Amino acid sequence: MQKLSRIKRHKKIRRKIFGTNERPRLVVFRSGKHIYAQVIDDSLGKTVAFVTDIDLSGTKKEKSYNVGKIMAEKLLKIKIKAVVFDRGGFRYQGRIAELARGAREGGVKF
């Protein structure tokens, strides 16, 4: 039931946001153990960058923060300074908020 609710929320969010070449979409997926982030250019339908916490160590929140920092570094290397944040239907709290904080502190604007 929770998964269906999240998917419904995500579809509702996706109707409103769209990633462009200048400002791609930063998508977050959170599982029970891991967190994944990818940047997608919806106009081309291509994934620009991808980061996961599988090789990182620490608590789940620390890993999420580090995923955001690593994503920011990758984006700045390819000269992307602003993104549209897609929380994937998850609440903006906990690990999702930590990932966003890490990306912001890394230099990416939302």
C-alpha cells in the first residue's frame, strides 16, 4: 500500500516538473538499505550522472549526505550548476533532505 501511494505521489509530481538541458532533473530513490541519485535530461531522455551509496561507509544519513556531495562534484565537472529536484514521491525529510543538503553545499542550486 505504501509503495502504491508513493508511486501515485511521484506521478503527480512528475506532471509538474521537467528537466531540460540547462537545468536537468535530479531524481532520488530510497530503498531500505541504500539511496540512489541520478540526473536526467528529459528533453533528450538521457541520464547525465548517477551516484549510489553502495561503496560508501557510515550511517544512512551520512551516506545520503555524501551521495549529494559526490553528485554535486560530478555536476560541476560537466558544468551543470542548477537542477530541478525530484524527490521521487518520498517525503522531504531524513535521508532525502540530507542528500539535498549535500548537493546544495557542494555548489548545486535547486
